[in-house]
Amino acid sequence: MPFLIFLVYVALVYVYPGEVFPPLAPYRITYWIGISGLVFAAMWLAFKRSSPLATVQFWFLLVFTCIVVISRMLGERWFGAVIPAMNSFGPSLAMFMLCVAAVDSIPKMRATAICIGLLSVALAAQGIAAYHFGYKTNMFLFDPITKAEYSAAADTVGPDQAEEVSPESISDTRDQPDELEYSEAYLMKRIRGLGLLHDPNDLALGLVMALPLVWAGWRQRAIARNLLLVLVPSGLLLYGLYLTRSRGGALAFLVTICAAASRKIGRIPALLLFVVLMSGGVAANLATGRALSLSDESVSGRFDAWSEGLQMLKSQPLLGVGYGLFNDHHDLTAHNSLVLCFAETGLIGYFFWFGLIVITFIQLHGLKNLTGTDPIDAQLRHWASTLQLSLIGFMTAAMFLSRTFIPMLYLLIGMALALTLIARHAERPVWLPSFPRLGSFVLAAEVASIVLIYIVVRLRLI
């Protein structure tokens, strides 16, 4: 039962029922199934006294959730802020809890990967059909606007509000992309998905995340199977990624490919491959048709947002300016998941959120290096490598998007924790440093990431 609810919830996050059948929109089906799933999973974990309660990730996420709520309450100076905070972050918490409660075997892990792969391929295929054949363009295509259209709309709202002009303000059938200011992104047709992937950049992130899950289906000497179940779906995902015209998505794909290649050719050759591809402009220009330039308005706006995020951290270092309140202090979103986290939840919240990522990578790395020869060892190594690649792709894309709190991230972390619990149930070692060492490592990584962002911002200003 938990697994069925979990799969339904994953599907509904990718495709909101109200988008396909508008009369259902007022009923918020995805939201209520998520809340019901959260309650169900919490009760299941509590009464079963399940091993997830003894994991570091579970308690890190629980503490982070509390910080999210407290930061919002302090930011708004209103105790009632707990309700909007949980309404917003609850779906992500539900995704994590449902995943950990439901995915308790390798076959269920495989079924989850198939579900995500099928949903991603379906969205990519519909986007491709919209781009080339006009299929439901209002749903799957972000229509470009011309510079003249933008200028005309900006003139009507006045110079002080020109930066708020978007396709949505010009036509009700057009939605606003991730960049709010006018940029070359507005000149291109870009495909998009449904649900959480309605923005072209989010669709790119989802497609990159799904690619390793599709590659996990590869089998040696199974030519027909690999062609039908791996190569064709991968081709659709890659072409869909190209049509999103997302530079962050292209870079994330490049990093994922090089990370996968490093396991075959070694880290140094893979790093050289990355440098060669980047210097050739494959990720930024050839792959998307959009040149990567520091003078681009979209890129410049991102650096400005990062700088403002650092200022917010400086003004409220412990708990930040409040969950969901970044835009109360700056007109653009952070355009970086790390910046958004430490700006809104401070050093304390950032410690627990970043700790979730670090711990997940540590445990996946340990499982990937299991030395046993039993079938379960091979399966654990296989899925640890797969999830690690998906998380690498997600986090690379998230460096250019404000996606700290979305359910897809917590789906990946939940799958990684579920794999860890499967390994423990099979009596396989899952290495993790002692808590003092782990805390010191997470703290050092937290500080290093903030310093790195600060250096990047300062170099931009020189």
C-alpha cells in the first residue's frame, strides 16, 4: 500500500491533474495526496519502529523542517506562518517520507526508476511534438517574444517596472521563464513540461536527473532490449534537453557524462575531457543555441542575486531572512539553490540542508565501493552509482536555479536513504564517520561553499 501511494504521488508531482483536466484544479489533488501520504508514512514509520528513525538523514531533515518553519515565523513576526511554511515545504517532506517508507527492496527501487524514466520520456516526447507539430503548444511550449514586444510592454508599465515584463504580461497563454529580465531566452521556442517541470529550466533539470535512471536499464549483450529500453528513451531525453535551451541543463548533462566517464577512464582524463568540451562551448552554445557570456543580462542578474543573498546572510546569519521570503528583500530569486538556502534559513538551516547532501554522497560512495561478489552486492553497487550520477546532475543544474525545497531533490535523497536501508537489511556495511567527525566535515564544506560563492561574486565585480 505505501508503495502504490508513493508511485501515484510521484506521477502527480510530474503531472498535476488540474493541468490535464482544468475542472480538477480547485481540488488540489496532488497536494492532498501528498499530505495524506505524509501522515500515512509518519504513522507507518512510528508504529513499525522502522530503521529510518535511526538514520542521520531522517533527523537532519526533521531539524531542517523545524528551522524552515521557525525562520518563516521570525521573518514574518507571526506565529501563524507555520501554516504557509508547511503548506509549501510539506510536499517535499512527504516525498522523502513516502519514499523511505515504501522503497524497501531492489525491485521497488527499479520500479521507482522506471516510473521516473517513463514520466520524463513522456514529457520530453510531448514537448518535441509541441515544438515540431504544434501538439498542445499552450501546455508544452514556451512561446518566444520579440524585443519589440518586450519594449512595447515595458513602455506601458513604465521604466521602474520594465524588469517585470514577461511573456505572461504580454499574453495570457504565455508563462514566465526562470529569467525575469529580458534576455535571448525570450527569443527562442523552448519546450517545457507539466507539474513541477513547467519551466523550461526545470524540465531540463528533470531530464538530466532521469538520464542515469534510464541508463540503469542497460544489460550486457542485450542489443534489442538496450535499443528499445535505453537508447531510444535516452535519445528522446537528450533531444528534449536540447529543446529546453537551458544552459544550466546542458552544463549539468556535461558534468554527469564526465562523472560517468571518470569511472571508466579515470578522474584526470575525465577532467581533461570536461575542460575540452567546456572550452569548445559545447555545453553553453552548441548544445542550446544560447551563448554563455558574463555580460548577458540573465547571467548578470544571477550574480546580483547571489550578492544580495550574501547580504541577507550577513544581516541574519543564524536563521536567515525567513523561508520563502527571499523575494521580499530582492526583486529576483536567488538563481542558486545554495544561496537560497543560506539566505532564507541562515547558517543553521544551511548546515542541516547541506549535511543531507553530503551524507547522501558519502553513503552512496561507500555502497558503490562494496567488494562482495553476491548478487545483492552487485545490485547495491549498480544503484548507488546510478543515484550518485542523478544527484550530481541535479545539484549541478540547481547551482543555477532556486530549487532548494522542491520534492524532486528529496525524492533522490529518499531513494538514496532507501538503498542504504536495503543494504543494512542485507547486512552490508554502510560507512559513515562518527558524528563529531561528520559534523566537522559538514561544517567545513558549508563554510567552503559560502566562501566559494563569495569569491565568485567578488571576481564578477572586479
